[in-house]
Amino acid sequence: MTRNKVLGIVGTLVALLLAVVVVGPWAYGTWVVGEQPDELQLTSPTTAPAGPEDGSEADRDASLDGTWQVGADSVAGYRVDEVLFGRNVTVVGRTDQVIGSATVTDGVLTGTQVQVEMAAVATDEERRDAQYRTRIMDTANHPTATFAQTADVRLPATADTFTVEVPGELTVRGVTRAVTVILDVQVVDDQLEVAGAIDVTFADHGIPEAGIAGISVEDHGVIEFLLRLQR
């Protein structure tokens, strides 16, 4: 074999190596992970908020009174950052299999309960979802994640959009931890729209290392949700 042929082979191997190292992560982030959904947040209302714009505090409190049920158009899921050979990507899983309720009496929020069907959470990649349902979240033994309010909260004296902190217990993969979730709330037509996110450290809930060969996953993520409740 001539020296030129050897150099040609070496050059080809170097080019292939560069393609794997440089183009591979870009291709994974572009084609396998793909475009991910934006963070869940309140929608822009198309009509004026329900309830009085003026009036006493009691009037405003009463405008939210009642038992609110989580509607079928609600959504919840997770957002996790991954690193592939130095390329940062974000993975988002979503489901509309969410149920729950909350009660407001004289402007005080009580008894908030939300449950998410974990096996229904899906991304844009079935192989990732299979790992999520089995090795990572073990949905066969822990089919749901739940949030339960642990203390009453007085809502701001307004019928417009507001933010409120709600203490509770978050149960994921069978492990329960105390959390405080910040909720963005607004009334749209006859619905109460609630958006929020909870930071989760995986080890706190016994969630195993999610990375596999060539992919490292952060040790924490975000549970996010957009709930639409009706009385």
C-alpha cells in the first residue's frame, strides 16, 4: 500500500470521527429530540375575567367560591435537561390524563388534590418513554403522581389574574415530600386556569440515574402543569 493511500485512509477515518463527534450530537438534538414544547403558562384571556371588577373584598372572594374540578383539557408533565457529548438538549413529556379538585370558601382555598397518570406521560421518542415507564419511574408499581394541599390559603382579594403560594405534599414514585408550589391563576370565561411548576431532585423520590451510554441527564427536573378547572 502506497504512502498516499495510507494517508487517504487515515484522512477518511479522521473525517468520520469528526462527523460522529461533531455532527452526531447536532443530529440527535435536531432529529431525535426535535423541537420541544414551550413551558406551560397561562393563556391570554379572550374575554374579560369573570366576577366584579369593583366592589367589596367579600364580593371578590365570593366570585371564586365553590368546588372546582380539573377539566379534560388540562395537561401536566416534566421538563428535563440532557447533555449529549457536550450538546445541551431539553426533553419534555406531557399527558392530559390529569384529575383533581379544589374548594374555595369565603376566599380561602382548601383541599386541593391533583393526580397525574404517569404511564400516560409521553415525549416525541417511544424508546425514551419505554425507559421512563419501566426502569426510571416504574409506573407498574407507581402508576400515579399526586399533589395534596396541606394548609388553607387565603386567596388575594381580586377576581383578576393573581399568584399564590400553596403548601402541600408531592408524591412521586411512591415517595412523598413537602413542597410549596407557586400558582399563577386567572379566570377565563367560566373556567379557573392554573399554571405552575415544581422543581424535583430525582434522588429525593428514589428516581434512579436516567442517563445511558452517551447521554447524561441532570439530577433534577421540573414538573409543570396547566390546569383548567370548572365548578
